[in-house]
Amino acid sequence: MDAATATTVDAAPGSGKDLLLSATDVTMQFGGLKAVNDVSMQIHTGEIVGLIGPNGAGKTTFFNCLTGLYKPTSGSVEFIGRPLPPRPRKVVREGMARTFQNIRLFHNMTALENVMVGRYCRTKTNAIDAIFRLPRHRREEREATARSRELLAFVGLEKHADTLSRNLPYGDQRRLEIARALATDPKLLLLDEPTAGMNPQETREAEDLIFRIRDLGLAILVIEHDMRFIFNLCDRVYCLVRGEVLVEGPGEVVQNDPRVIEAYIGTPQIVEEEGNADA
């Protein structure tokens, strides 16, 4: 990261680390519905931050505002001290990459080719270079292939480089999508339900992989419904309810907050009444 453009915030979550992402009062309105309402968030280098909340809380919509898929109705998003353009391609080039709740791979391409797609945002080859296979194109193609193979090895898929992505097991497809995101050389990685549909062994492997990504110096923002996974993983957690931040803090604080418990299972009175009705 360019130290000249980074900002350090004192007496704040992640104090002593560079401020990477700052979202301020982000609102996303669809007609009369506010899917996200005045949400603010800060992420610092080397942090793993969780975003939780019941279904329909606005988590993925907020992700879409951060990554340029949506232009917020109001509010601002800054990345490394600069306003973030609401265009996905420019967001990726700035250093933010994401995965999706529903896997979005190119199913008729091999694992290696899928990762190379992510790598091309860092190349300078133009159409003329590619058509005539000029030296710059050949050099960047070799470099992209080598880097993509390194990333496949990093996520444990080196033996499947030539396998069509549609033929990979579900958990491997999730890891392949992460490898493709890493190929863009991000500073911040956003993961939308990375363990959805995984068995316990695959979930533990995903947790280990995310820790290893953090150890590379990246910051990570994770949406997840697996509470054990998220609280074991994250330095801080934001809980979003009805489009608003209900509570933010360390995992042990958030998971014991009565408001978070109520958001997920209802008030104790409602739970008791439901139990009596079942009886």
C-alpha cells in the first residue's frame, strides 16, 4: 500500500493500522424501500471483519454498493483515502475484489483459465497485441499463467488446473472463485457466504484459507450465516438488521448482545409463547 495515501485513525477499531475502506452513511433505496440505511463501516489493513444479519437485512446490497454494482442513493465510499468510482471494473483495479453468494465461474473453462480471467485486469495487452501475438502479449500471457498456477497451488487446486470448473466438487469451486479474486491483486477481499453449502470439513478448510489470505497482508470482509465460523474468524463483526447497523464490535461482544439474539430468534417472550403453542 502507498503509505502516502493511507490514513491512520487513532482510538478507533483497528487503531494503529492503516485505514483501507471507509463507508460513510451509505444508503441504497429502491423506490420506497431502503435496503441499506445510513450504514457506516471502517476496515483496516490486516483485519478480518464480519457482516452478519438475518435474511433480507441488506448485507449483499451493501456489498454491491461497495463494489460498484450499485451506486448508493446517498453516502460515500472511500478506498485508501480516495472516493471509489461506482464501476466494478475500476473498483477491481483500485484493489477490491469479491466473490458471490451464488458461484459465478466460467463453467466451460478450466480452473487455470478461470483464474487467468481475474489476472487480465493487471495486464496491458491490447487487441493488436493479442491478434498478432506481439512480444508484450506473449510475455504477459506467460506471467499470467505462472501467477495463476501459483494461486491454484495456494488454494489447494494445483492438481485440477486443467479440469473444467463445472466438473469440480462444490467446495473446490468455492476455492477456485477465491483464487480468481486473488488474481486481481486485491488489498481488500470481500467474501459473500464463502461456506454456504459446505460440510464441516470444507468449512474448516475455508477458515484456514481465509487466515492464510490475511497473513499475506490483505484485509477481508465476510458475509456469513454460520455464526460459529464468523465468530471464530473475525476481529470485528457488524450486525445488520433491516438495512441498519444494529451493533458493531469484537465477536465475543456481538454474539452476546441481547439485540443480536433477538434479531435472530425473536424476543424471549415470543420464543416462550411459541414453545407453549407447540406443547
